[in-house]
Amino acid sequence: MTAPDPERAPGFEAALFTDLYELTMLRAYHAEGLTARAAFSLYVRDLPPERNFLIAAGLEDVLDYLERLAFSAEALEHLRSLPQFDDAFVNWLARLRFTGDVHAIPEGTPVFAGEPLLEVEAPIAEAQLVETYLLNQITFQTLIASKGARVVAVAGGKPVIDFGTRRTHGTDAALKAARALFLAGFEATSNVEAGRLYDIPVMGTMAHSYVQAHDDELDAFREFSRLYPGSVLLVDTYDTEQGVRHAIRVAGERRDSFTLGAVRLDSGDLLAHAVRARELLDEAGLQDISIVASGGLDEHRIAELECAGAPINSYAVGTRVGTSADTPLLESVYKLVAYRGTGRSKRSEGKATLPGRKQVFRRAVMPGGEFEGDVIAAADESLEGEPLLQPVMLGGRRLQRARPLLRAVRSRTAAEIARLPVRLRALEPASPPYPVTLSERLSALGERRA
């Protein structure tokens, strides 16, 4: 399914979604006649302490953006109004399109610090201009997919649902988070537009306001169940135990026309409430009725509930996952590594880079077996292991015309995570961490530039 881009709203100018200094550098390149091909590498400098691995995400949005990159008449008119730009430069921008090549690690692949998630090779102005957008999309979606993978890992195979839309940082973030979380293994999202755009199952229950709008909770449950057989009833608006009893009563009253789907717990001591709800449901002969938990959940709270044996059948998570509350940033960078066929590097203290395009080789203990380590090498080296960076765009055009099906990417993600060493899939920092080394050639280059 081809997903429309949510950013193609009236008034949004993708070419202007860039930092001012990208455009001032473009004008300088143009004035100086610097037009040769350059290579830029996008990677994360260091893993956050709370992450043992990341999940690459955001590539599809990047490729869509690159293919249609152009300055509209409105965008050009706006640039003419800024003091930094003259007519000659703006007229040149009117003809600018992305004509370069992109090599990238496929979405859903576990990645580590220093490993290029993607590399861009294009005339320097084209490669420079896209920095802001590429970092914005890859960084956020990789961050959220990585958080989601941790939640799925501790849920013990139980379904996890994205309820985070209302507190993510903007509409685009909510949509991209829903996609990233589904990629990471979530079962569904509450966001109807994300469901439409990305063909993700949508799920929802009811809010406390619906219950409060009725004279009493029992009437609310009766009316809702009349419209929606198999409802998930939210039972903690007033008294949680009484709410469960009301749900059971409605299920008994309308046994021929209504089957209670689940009860949802959203506040208080979720473990104690889940235990009591399970007792009440079982006593009523409703052993098949599920318990859904929500309310401030993240991987740590879910791990606690699972460790305690909470009789919870599925989890709905929102704020803390959709914002990656414990680690809300990645130190991602997009750095020039070659120009005019010559490797380029910087020596800034704590921010040094290695020259030239790269490749990452991933070794496994046996074909299809557990991953045992990665080597970052020069792009033209051939080493043991699977090369992760793949060509995805040549001459400004995708090599794969249709977007990969998100469900297929999701399945691949699960398979790739399952091949990581067990210690990496735990919540605590892995000891030892996953080994990522430099090839002998890159190590030598780094020593010569030290």
C-alpha cells in the first residue's frame, strides 16, 4: 500500500524544511563554483545509556522527500524576501532537484553507535540541503522504534497498543510514532489517520467522559454495549471493583446480544486491580474475558507487572513511549566524509570523523544464527559478514518503486531482533555491549588523523 505523506498538507513547503545555514552554504557553494559530488554519512555518535541497540526507521519518508524535492513558486518568493539571498541564487534554486545516490541500512534493522544508517552521495549543494530533513525523520523514527522494541520485548508476547497520539509532540510526530511502533511490533494504534495512511489496525475503548456523561456507570455500559457488542469497558471512573461488577452485570443482562470483550484498567494499583478483576470475572464464568491495562505505562512498569504475574492480557501505552520519555534524544549527525573523490574528516575534540564512504559488515555465529559483532569498513572493502548498507536510490530515483509493505518490515524487524544476543534484549545495560569495531584500514586512517 502506498501511503500518502501527511506533510503534503496545503501550505507545507518541504524544500524550506531546512536550517537557514544550509541555504546560506548553498549560496556560497554556488558563488564559489563548488559543484563536485560529495558524500555525507548519517549515524548516531553514541547509544544512550538506556539503549543496548537501536532500530533503524524513517528511510521511506526520506526517499519520498528526496524524489520530490523542489522549490515551489511560493517558496522561492519567500526566499527572495530574505536579505541573505539574491535573485541569481534564487533562480538557480528553482532548477535544483536531488539527483544523487543513497545507500542505507533497511528499516527494522538493529543498529549501533557509529554505524551509518544511510549515506548520501550527490553534488554538494543537493547533499547539503537535505541534512535537516534527513536528521529530523531518521532520528525521531529510529528513537521511537527503539523504544517500542523494548516494550514489546518485556510484554511476553501479549499485544501492545499505541495510545500516545494526544501527547506526542505534534501531529507529524504522532503519525510517524504510530508507524515506528507498529514496525517495532505493536499490534495496533488508536490514531485513525495513522491507520489509514499506513494500513495499521486501529483499536480503542471509551473515555471516562463517556461514563461521566451518564447518570450512572451501569447505564453508560448498557448504552455502549448496545451499539458495540464485544466492547472493552473502562471500569475505573469511580470505583474499580464496582466498575468490574457493572461490566459483568451488563454481560449477564444481554447474554444473547452482547459479549463483553474486555475490561480496561487505567489507574491506581494495576496489579491489585487486575488480580481482583480476574477473580470477579472468573467467578462469573467469564474466564475468556481479557484485561487491558493502560495509564503511564512503559517497558519498566510492564516488566514489573509481568514479573509479578499480573493477569493482564494486553497493554495500551502512550505518553512515555510516544515521547521516549526516559531518552528523548539521539546524538545523530550528518557529516561530510568525501568531496571531489577525496575523503574528508574533522578533528574536533570529541567529534572527530573518519573519511570516506562506509560499509557495515555483520557477522553471525552461523548462517541465520545469532549476531556476534559488526565491523565498520570502507565502502570498497570486502570483509566477512553481511553488508548492511544497500543501494536504495540512484540518480535521484528509488530503486524499488513501491514502498515495502509495513507488515513485511514488521516481520523482518522481529526476526532481526530475535537474532540479537539475549543480553541486548534485556532492559538493563548489556555487559559486555555488542562489539562494533573498525576495519584495519579505517583504524589506520583514524590513527593518521589523530
